[in-house]
Amino acid sequence: MQTLLAGLAYDRWIIAALLWLPVVGAAAILLAPAARAKYIAFGVTLLEFVLSVGLWWAYVPSGPAVQFIAQHAWVRDWGIQYYVGMDGISVFLVLLTTFLMPLAVLGSWKGITDRERGFYALMLVLATGMIDVFVSLDLFLFYVFWEVMLVPMYFIIGVWGGKGRLYASIKFFIYTMVGSLLMLVAILMLYFAAGRQSGNWSFQYEHLLRYAVLEPRLQFWCFGAFFLAFAIKVPMVPLHTWLPDAHVEAPTAGSVILAGVLLKMGTYGLLRFAVPFFPAVAIGGTVGKVVIALAVVGMVYGALVAMVQPDFKKLIAYSSVSHLGFVVLGIWALTVQSVQGAVMVMLNHGISTGALFFLVGMIYERRHSRMLADFGGIARVVPAYAAILTVVSLSSIGLPGLNGFVGEFLVLLGTFRTHPVAATIGTTTVIFAAAYLLWALLRMLYGKITKPENEALRDLTRREYAVLVPLLVVIVWLGLFPGPVLRRIEPSSQRFIELVRLRLPQQVPTGPTVAPQDAPVVR
Amino acid sequence: MTGTVLAALAAQAAPLLACALILIFLRGRPRVAAGTAIAALTVSFAAAAFLVWQVAVPNTASVSQTLWLPVQGGAGLAFGVILDPLAVTMALVVAAITLAVMVYSTGYMRGDPGFARYFGFLALFGWAMLGLVLASNLLQLLVFWELVGLASFLLIGFWFEREAPAAAARKAFLMTRVGDVGFLLGVLLLIRALGVATIPDVLAAATSSAPGFTVPLVAFLLLMGVVGKSAQGPLFTWLPDAMEGPTPVSALLHSATMVAAGVFLVARLHPLFAAAPGVMQGLLWLALVTALASATMAMVANDIKRVLAYSSISQLSYMLMALAAGSVAAGFFHLTTHAGFKALLFLSSGIFIHHAHSNDMREIAGHEPLSQKAGVIGLVAGSLALAGVIPFAGYFSKEMVLGAMGERVGGVVLALAYLGAGLTAYYTFRMVFLTLRGQTPRRQEARDIAPAAHVAGHEEHFSAAAHAAMAWPVLALAALTLVLGYLGGFFATRLSPALPHEGPFHVGGGALVALALVAAGIALAWYEFGRAGALRLGFAERVPALKSFFGDNWYLDRLYKATVIRWTLALSRAAKWNDHTVLDGASDGVAQGTVWGGRILSMVQNGFVQAYVAVAISVVAALGIWLTRTGGLP
């Protein structure tokens, strides 16, 4: 496989292909008749996925930190470049995106009936934006696509959403916009600081990392700006309230992409930018403790609120808040296991929660309700649906053998070394997760059929199987054989830790925050 | 790879394969599904028997593993199989009981619409338990531990169309998960301190007490998992509810799988627990209280399956007491004999339940129970074993348990443990007499039990084949109650070689006391329930307060509802309110404020030039004053 890919010069064109293919597709959709739109979108996203699969072999874990690099000048006077590349973490987030996209398109087949061209074109633009965020190595480029991505999502929620779509989409837009504008200011501060320091004006990631030396007070504010932007996106408590509204109102594909990929951009941003740029502020001192506290509070809080949600979609939205807390905790715990675990949780959450949103969407298309109380006992009528929903829920609960467990376990394992109390509290969320999801299943699937209108529900169609089976395969595969993925993430996680430790000034009491070098190797 | 490792892998692979085949391809073909599952468990059984012959008989031990979870620069977490007498003997027990239950189920579950699914879940259960037993790594054990919980969840809630089984399944999963949090934390702590999770390494480190490794804390946390899984102490109330599952499932759940997993874990990691004597002392007391408490609950239950469920809790307590007193052999021996006779008791009670369409012993008694010959033989043999009547299996293992306790603990604990043995005999034979000795006089409060565990699906008459499918496993297990008791020496020499062991028929002072108490218990049961003209009302049932207290799980479920569950829900609602009112209120407030602010400011823009100029001048004036005051201007 490697030789084949090398023969095709895969590493040279793959990012460009992934980035610009959807744009071409979007243009094609706008030119083609409306009835063709979904086929074009599906074809393009499927092609994207097929192309991206090569990354699995083409990415060399033992190779250079960043691979598949492409670099061109864009705005020469200001040092803005089209500069992209991937490390192990980016590779998997891109794979997650390309994997979910065709499924999201296929999942919208029936749900989206009006203005199809617009919808599918926006989905493709969204794909470009998301992939770019994960591969940008130039902060200006990153910022541009970070914002670009907002627009299609805003329209997807605002135009094709449910009854409260306007409120939800505006809330989503304003929340994320507030954060990102402050981030722009912080990026510019870094840019000027690095420029003055080196005499070389550039938005390059490594350049800013090396030369942007700010005084401590400024560091604090700049970190705050980055953190706010990403924490809103994650979302972390108490900045999360846009999420339930956005999820509930978004069409199925919107929810899937929102939960599956967009939230990951927040945690990716923390991992890639906020922490490495300002480790002294982020990790050392009070801020680090506050962030860890917020992560843990979010884990418990999200689970608690999920427990009493009558609306299944909202329940899943709050479970996302809880799961993403794991990711933040893993990043801040700053051990290789916890960071690997955090990345695994990102992937697993994307897959499991994506699948849950698909499942809710499917039942919504049949009954036009997401209220748990409107169902009850439907397992007898739709056995396949019930079986798949049960498996996916169990994966979200973190049952060993399915994907959810590995990531959570690694986060807890890594966090336990440095923050035992946070890890202990975090562990209790596995009870809550089981409680709210099993309770939901109980109310929705089991028992007697409570509503006569559910007697005639149709079980899964072939198209719906086509959406769900790939997700199930990945759920089982990642649960049983996490090794290959972890091996590919490990060097990048290791590098993240080294980068942060290297930049932690000596006077900052590293204390228990940083794992001892001689941490025992797990056998 | 040696033959033994291959056999261990085959024992696990066969049921997994069967489970996958059945659930994916054979849902619509019940007979093929059942055949596949039985064939798979036959393979497991043969492999386990081979392992016992190759490993347990010559008393060897080995571990072979392969990498599963690579971790930072190191060896990572390896998964594999551990092959020593404990593991392979347990594997044989698991495979044998699962196989017996499967054969029985072909009769019991005949005609159920979910027949194929049922066998798929049984295979899953078998696989998970075999995986747990053979796991070489604590993390791997944890994985299968959870899978065992999953299989129980699926099987307890098998008749999910009704509320009660679905709720019971959820309760079982959640309650055991509360304990599992402790287990998970214990494993995390252990890996953090030792860097290893391979069982022999963990045990070696525990006895050599590596620096920074707090054995008591780890032992305590791991025990939380045991308490949940083996239905002890405050976390036992899921088990009586789990009776909502099909009766063969109860047989499996109560004997060799699920609840046995907790006891097995303590036996597996015994050196680690033994290194924390304080924790072991606590376990001893907890188990003792549980043993007596559940015996009192069994004394007043009228549902035959609930009586058996409480007796399981009580017997599990005896196993744990033996382990806490330091004897792996006694605890595991009792686990083995109990697996045999408890499966037997459930399977024979299933025959009566099927016949009478009721779980209520008084109703069973009204349906000519004596016509069910296999059931009668099974019930009587199993009861004799459970009560501990010589020479049935339960006698020998209970003797070994009490003997082991006599060596280590004295006085009160031992006396109470003997008392428990007497109570066991009493409630066991209360069950026998209530079930088999004719009509109960009619009383007002006749129906205080759950409805019969039958769904409309398999009401039709039994064929002879179904009868045979149910009878043969029962008779085989009944025969085993006369055989298993002689394995004591086998276990003693292999699992606790350091402890003294007498032959099976060594009747010391302890044995005589126990037998006397058993006789007294049976006599009391005969007087109250068995003899002609008996009132058929036990001494505890005569006191309404006691009857309700014992019959309602000592009010523990009510306590949980009134406290933990209520508080959690209240907290959840408060969090939800906070989200909707405080947080959303704040963001909506900011939005509203912006809108109003905009409106107010837009009023300024009213087109009157005079107003603009006035504002401009006053602002400039204010700025000038402020600047001169602060020294900004010279």
C-alpha cells in the first residue's frame, strides 16, 4: 500500500484534493438540476472518504512531526501563507470528518426536501472549512476557515432547522462569533510580537511558537481570548447553552456534523494552539486548576442535566457536554496516555454521538417527535432499530469492547497520575452515563407499546442501514483493536507534551501538574 | 502456541462466534440458533475439560499474552490467558452450567418469539464469563466483567415488552455499575502505582509491597466491584428483582456467572486481599450481615424464585467469608458445589413454574407438583445440598467454609455463621414443604407476589421432547450433587496448600454442631409447613412488621428511592433549571440589553443638530476637565 501511495505521490496532493474537491462539488451542485444535488454531494463526499483512507498508510508515525506539507505564499506583504500539513492527531480528525460526511449526506436523503441544492452545497463548503481547520499551519488561514465554517452551519440550522431555528442559529452564531473575534485579536498580538522579535512577518504556526514572546500579563489575556473561543466551541460549562438549542433545531445532518466534528475543533484548538502557545498560563498556576475544575464540573453537570431531559436530542446534546469534559481533562492532565485518550474520546464521541443523532433523526422522520414520552415499547415494532440504538448507547456509556471505553479509560489512567481527585470524580460519570442512557432506552424502547400510533412504525430501510452499519463497524473495530490508532497518535501526543513542558518556564511550579519522567510503563 | 493456550482460545472463541452468527444471521431460524449455541458451548466444555486435565490435575500455572493497548513507549497493556487450577476449574464449571442451561432452555423457551435471540445472548454470557475467568490482565478482566454485566442486562430484560423485566435489567446494570466504579478506580490506582496490570505481577507486587502502593485502598476499591457483582451488603437489591428474567437465566446468573464473578475475583487476587487484613475483616462482617439478612428475607418470601435468589446472596456471603478468613480452597469449593446445586434448584423450580404458570409456591402446590418427577427429584436433591445435609455436596463445602472460619475467626462471627446454616436449612425446607406438600389454606393476602413469569408466547402444551430437554439437565445436576462434594481435597491441595485439610468425612465437633442446627431447621420447617394440619405460616411471618421488613429487602430499596435517587434527580432538576433560567437567562439578557441599548442610542440620533452639538461640547468639556485633573494636559 505504501509503495502504491508513494507511486501516486499521494502525500503531495492529498490535502489539496480534500480541501478543494468539495468546493468543486458545491459549484457543480449549483449548476446541476436540484434533483441531482444529493447524488453529486454523496459522490463527492464518498470520493473524499476513499481518497482520505490512504492517510492511514501514508502517515508515518515515526516520520517527521508534520507530514503532507504544502506551502504557498498567499498575501506576501503580510506574510500570510497557504500552509497546510498534518500530524497524527490531524490525520484522525480529518478521517473522522471525511468518514462522517458521506453518511451525513446519505442521512439527509429524506429529511431535506426543499432547497436541496443550497443544502448540499453548504454541506460541501462546510467540509472544506472543517478539513482546513484541522490542517492549517498558518494562523491566518486557520482563522479564515474557522469563520468560514460558521456560515454554512448557521444557514443549515437557520434554514433547514426546526421550529425554534432562528433563535438557535442566531445564538449559535453570536456565541461562536464573540469568541472568535477575541481570538483574532490574540492572533494579531502574537503576529506582531513575533514580527518584532524576529524581524520576519509571518503567521506560521512554528514561527509564532518560537518568536512570539509576550509579557506575562499579555499572555494571560491572549490565552483568555484563545481559550474563550475554543471553550465556547467545545463547549465547556458554563458557555454551553448554545449547544442544546443548536442540536435540537438543526436537521439531522447538521446535528451529526456539529457534534461529530465541529465540537472537536474546540478541543483541537485547545490542544494545538491555546495550550502550546501559553503553557505557563494554561497549565501552571490558578488557570490550570480552574480549567480542570470546569472540565470535571462539565462532565458531571452535563450528565445530570441529561438525566432529566424529556427530549432525546437534548439528552444527547448534554451527554456531549459531559463527554467533551473528558477531552479537556485529558489535555490538561498532560500525560501521554491522557492526551492519547483525549484524542480517542474525540474520535469515539464523533462516531457514537453521530450515530445517536442519526438514530434520533430516523425516528423523528417517522413520528415527527423527539420526546421520549411519545414512544415506549417500540422495540417490538422496530427490532433492528432498537438493537442498533442499544449498541450505540452502550458504546456511548463506555462499555468495554466497544469504542467508548478505550478513550475514557486512557484519559482516566493518564489523569490519575497527575490529578487523582479530578480523575476520581470523573470516574463517577460512568454511572451517570449509564443511568441517563439506559433510562432513555427503557422509556423509549422497552415495556408495552404506550401509543397506538407507534404500532405501525417502519423498521430501518436499506438506506438507513447503509448509514448505520459503517458506524457500527467502526464502533466495534475501535473497541476491539484500538492499538493501530493509538500507535499513530502516540508520537504526536508525545510531541505535544514535550512542546508544552519545554515552554513551561522553570519558575512555574510544575509540581504535580507534570507527569514524572520516570512514570512507570504500563504492562 | 501450546495446546493448552489453543484450547483456552477455542473455549472463548466458540461462544463468541456462535453469538455473532446467531444475532446476525440466525435470528429467523430458532432451531439452528439453539443448535449452534449448544455446539459452541460443547466445544468450550471439551476445551475446559482438556484444560483441567492438562493444567489443574498436574497443578501447573502459566500466563501467555499478547499486546492489546500500546501505551507510551512501553510494553502497553497485554491481553492473554492465565492457565492455573483456579482459572481452568472455573472455566469448566462455567461451560458445564451454561451448557446444561442451554439444553434445558430448548424446552423451557420453546415457542418464545425471541428464541434465537435468547440463545445468542446465552452464548454471549458464556463467552463473557469464560473470558473473565481466563483473563490474564486485570484490565482485561474488567472488560469481561462489564460484558458479563451487559449479558445479564440483556437476559434479565429479555421479556422487555413488560415493564418489570426492563426495569429490573436497568437496576441490575446500574447497581453493579456503582460497585464497578470502585473496581475501575482500583485498577487505575494499581496501574498508577505498579505500572502493571498482569495478574501474577500484581500479586507479586502486593506481597512485596512496592513503595507508594497502598494495598488496603486498592483492595477496598476492588471489593466495591465485588460487592456489587456478588450482590452483597448495600448493593444486593438488584438480585431479587433480576428474577424477572426467564428462569433458566436465573439458573445461570446465580450459579456460575455474574454473581460468581465477584467471588471469583477475590479468589483470583487473594494474595492482594490477604495483604490488607483490615479490609478482609470488614468483608467478613459485611458478608456475615448479608448472609443473615438475606436468610431472613428468604424466610418470608412466597415466590419460589425469590427464595432461591435470597439463598444465593446468603451462600455467596459464605463463600466470601471463607475467602476473608483466608481459605481460597473453601471459598472456591463452595462456589463450585453451589453452582451445581443452585442451577439445579432453579431449573427444577422452572419445571414447576412452567407446569403451574406461577412463581408462587402456594399456587404451585395446588397444581399437583408431585406429577413433575424430575422437578421433585431436582428440588429435593438441590435442597438437601443447599441445606447442607450429609452426604450432599453442600454439606462438604459448607463444612470446609465453617472449618476455615474456625481456624481464623472466633467467637461471635463463627456462632452467627452456624446460626445462618440453621436458618438456611429452615427456609430451604420451608420452600420444599410449601411447594410439594399440598394445598395451603385460603387466606386473604394470597397474592403478594409478582405475576407469573410467563408471556403469552409459549403457553402451548409441552411436547415430550421439551419435557426431556428440561428433565435431563435436571437429573444430571441432581446426580452431581452427590459427586461434587468429594472435590474438597482436590481444591485444598491446589488452591490453599498451606492450610490444613481433613478428609471429606472427617466429622469433628463443628460438623456435628452444624448438622444438629440443620436438623433443627428442617424440623422447624416440618412442624410449621410440612406436617399434616400445619398452619403453613412461619414464625417470622406471624409478625406483620417483621414480614413486611424482611419481605421488602429490609426497606433498602425504599431508602435508596428516598435518598440517593431522589437527591440525584433533585440535583439534576436544579442543574436543568440553572441551565434554562440562569445561564440562558444571562445570555438572552445580554442580547436583550444590546437591543434596548441600541434603541436608546438610536434615540440620540434624532436629527436635531442642536442636540448633536450640545452632546459634542459637553463630551469635549468633560474630557478636558478629566484630563487636566489627572494631569494628562500641561
